[in-house]
Amino acid sequence: MKLRYGLITLAVILSLGLFFVGVLCLWIYEQGSKDEATQADVIIVLGATQWDGQPSPVLKARLDHAISLYNKRLAPSVILTGGVGKGEQLSEAEVSRNYVVKHSIPDSAILMEQRGQTSLQSIRAAKQIMDERGMKSAILVSDPFHMLRILRMARDCGIQAYGSPTRTSPISKNKWAEFKYVVRECVFYLKYLLFER
């Protein structure tokens, strides 16, 4: 009898856990489908891998979107984030800067965060840059699956944050890859809530 009740309890716990993960996945997907871009003090671009001094397709998609937002005059400045990866010579932010300068964003409008190895480190460093310049609001640019977590991080840091995901990322074009990243984000989001805030 005890074994039966134990199995029932375990089944209920697992069912509730799967339900919660499913709801969180839908929440991540829903946030990634929204573009909240509006007038702000700055655009923050979350870094991604660079390949030998050139932005990877994922990073390029984020930068192209940020360039579009800047050209629409939604913000006068851009913060490019991302540190130096293992075995690399250049930071993601530096590679990003070289790219956007060639594509219409003047050097005078660019601020860089070059130490962050994680999204949270980059957002905290970007907040410090904003504080030094009296900036309060930011448009966050990244992939759709990333938006819920980075918006939560930014708002927890005191940034008035708006999400504007790129629509041209190669991840978004591959539904299986997108699904895997959304599921992974569930884990990262819970990790942030439980251990990193």
C-alpha cells in the first residue's frame, strides 16, 4: 500500500514538474515572439560566438537587428557585449564593434562591455556603463529564445528594459534547433531564479 501511494505521489510530482516546464517553454516562446522596441537611452546587444574576427551567423543576425533599430533612431547609443572566448584573441564586443562601424553606426555611438562570459555578467557590466552615463532604459537585442531570461536579468538589475529579438537568426530558421534552445532556456532560467539572482 505504501509503495502504491509512493508511486502515485511520484507520478503527481513528475506530472506537475512537466506541466511547469511546459508552461515555462510557452512563456519563453511567447516573449520571443514580441518586439517591444521603443524609444530608449541605449540598445544593448548580447554577444555570441565570433569566428576568427568575424561575427558568427548568430551574432551577425543580432548586430544587423541592432543596426536597424539604431537607424530608426530608437536610441542614440549601442552597448556591445561579450568577452574573449577560450583560445580567442578578440572579444565578441570588439568584433561586433568592427562590424557595426562598417554598417553605419558611428564609433562615437558605441560603448563596449568586454569582460562578460555569461549573459548575467554582460548585463551587470552594461548596467554599470549605463549608470556612469545616467542612462535608465534599454532595448535588449538577442535571439528570441533568449529574451525572457535577459529581460528578467536586466529588470532585476534596475534597467527599464524592452525586448527586441532578431528575426534572422539561423537558430530560428531551424525548428528543431529552436526547440532545443527553448528547452535549454528553461534550465537556465530556473538556474538564474534559484541560484544567481
